[in-house]
Amino acid sequence: MTQRIRPGAVAALALLLAAATGCTGQQPPAAAPSTPAAARGAAGQDAHGPRPFTLIAAGDILPHSSVIDRAAADSGGRGYDFTPMLAGVAPVVSAADLAICHMETVYGKEGGPYTGYPNFKSPPEVATALRTTGYDSCSTASNHTLDDGAEGIRRTLGALDKAGIRHAGSARTAAEAARPTILPAGPGKGAAKVAHLAYTYGTNDIPLPAGRPWAVNLIDERKIIEEARAARRAGADVVVLSAHWGTEWQDEPDAEQLQLAQRLTASTDGGRPDIDLIIGTHAHVPQAYEKVNGTWVVYGMGDQIAGAMINYEGAQDPRGNQGSMGRFTFAPPAKPGERWTVKKAEFVPQWYDTVTGRAVNLNVSLDQGAGHLREVRDRIRTVVLGRGAEADGLLMGK
């Protein structure tokens, strides 16, 4: 994970180096949805058959100490309120039929203490804010999933359950680990069933809890394919993989990302791809989108929420607060059993303002006159399109 710094402390911390980040999660029992997917309708609803749906995915939720302090201030002395810092992206998230986040850290006990880097324990109020923003499911597999052992996983998944958010990538029991996370993409009989898988490259050398080899999903190509096929057997129309992978502070996807993306997107069963979308986290900087073997891959979305960042050279690096949200509109197949296809692929550039503690939809802010953000927006666009995604139809959205 990369270290965050508080405002005003840049000089004191300029010689510090960053470490690594990650997250894992697995499915909890479905809680009654409040406002997100179950309360949204998809355009072109068809009561007699499957209908198109839109999926949005965003980058790491990474509450450093400065982020926790901001949430405390925003609560007015009544605990922690993370909702205001996500308000700027909430319209994009809540408008989708299905919204997926990446919960990088684990939650501490009610009332704290809460900690930032290097061993994170975040306030459980984060889960409430994610639900209010419109998220339906979060990947919880990362290199920080074991920061507080099995208890950290238990508290995190319990808080997500209570908030009505599904999860994938970590588990409290073997039975939970074996059960696929399958989500409805909107209300009604025409809603597609979407399987959410999540895996991480590692856990910062923290060993798995004794007797709990299933606690966190570690990247294993064979296991990913097995889980994807099990989800298909359980009725999934679309399989989405959250991958916590890559090299921190590297704009380009690394060799392992490229190779794994090639192999996973080439894997088929009965002529149908096993994976329909890959959404990547961990690098803390935006990375490219690319269509690989006909399947969209987001190598890295960057951070959605994070404090100011120190890179491996010991310098504050503004790229650590830049990111994108991926939005994909899926259309049902012409014949039952065939693949659902992405008929529209978009990215929404975003930035986390560490001074105000707010996530910013850059295109909306530019429309409202915040022209100083144009350079940030344009840099994100250049990176996202850096592997030719524009030729495959990727658009910049709002």
C-alpha cells in the first residue's frame, strides 16, 4: 500500500517510501436492498425476457488517517460520515443498474481505535456511505485484507451485510467462501444475474489465519476459472472479475497483468468465455482499458478515495488521487446460452481532492467551470486510452 500524508505534512514526509495495497471479499447473505440496484430500472425493460443493463465499477476505497479525520469532521462530532466525500460521484454510481466498489481495507471495532497506513482499520461507517452512494457489491480481496486477521474480515463483512452491500473475495466460513456472489442487475424478472469474483495477488506476507485457507482469495488462474464456471452453473449470465494486481505507481500494466488477462479472457467453456469483464485495482494510478480476446479489461482504475500519496521515490505524487470509473452497458444474447455483449464501454475520469476531502467527477466539474482540472482529466484520458481502447469504441462519459 502506498502511504498517505496529511495536508501540510508534505515536507516532513517527503523522504518516506510507499508500501503496497490490496483487498479481498466474498459474498454475504443478501440484505434487502435500499436504493441501489433493486430500486433502479434499466432502459428498455422487457417484462417478457432479459433486458440490457449498465454496470459501473470504481477504484480503491482507501481511508488513510487524513481521510478518517475528514469523515470525523463531516460528522459534526457524531462519529464518522464518509457520505459527503462521495457525493460528487454518487449520481454516476446510483444511475447504474449494478455498482461495484473495491473496499481496500478492513474495519475496526465500533468506536475504534482506527488506523491508517501501514495496518489499516477503518470505521465501519464507510459501509453505510458506500450504500448511500449506490454501491451494490464490493470486492474485499486485497493485500490489506489480513491487516487485522480473521477478526478484521469478520467485522468488515458484517458491516457490509448490515449496510445491505454484497461482497466477494474474503470469507468468514468455508461455506461462505464456496458460495458464488450472484447479483441482480436491476429489479424484476428481466434482470440479468451477474457473478462477482474477487482475487488479490497477496496479503503483504501476512499468513492466512490458521485453519482458514479460504479466508482470502489469492490469484490462481485455475481457481478463478473454476469459480467462474461454478457461477455459470448457478445461473450467472455475466461473470465479472475484480483483480487486485499490478505494480504500484506504474501507469502501464505489468507483464503479469498482461499475461493473466490474455489467459483468462481466452478461457472458454462450451464456446462461451468464462470471464465477461475484468476490473483491476491496486496500482494507485490510472491504467489503461483494453479489449482482450473480445473482453474488456480495466488494468487499473486508480483510487476513488485516498489521502495524499508518497511514491517510491519519496515524493508526493498527485497521480495517487486520480482515477476512473468504468461503465459498461451489456446487451442480452440473441439466443439463450450465448454471451452477453458490451454494447457500450465508457470511462468516467475522477479525482479525489485531498484539501476538501471530496471525490470529483472531472467532466461535471469542468462543465461547471473548474478549468484548472482540465490537465488532470486529460492525463487520465491519455493513460486510459494508451493501449488503443478508443479504436475499440471506448468513450469518455460523464
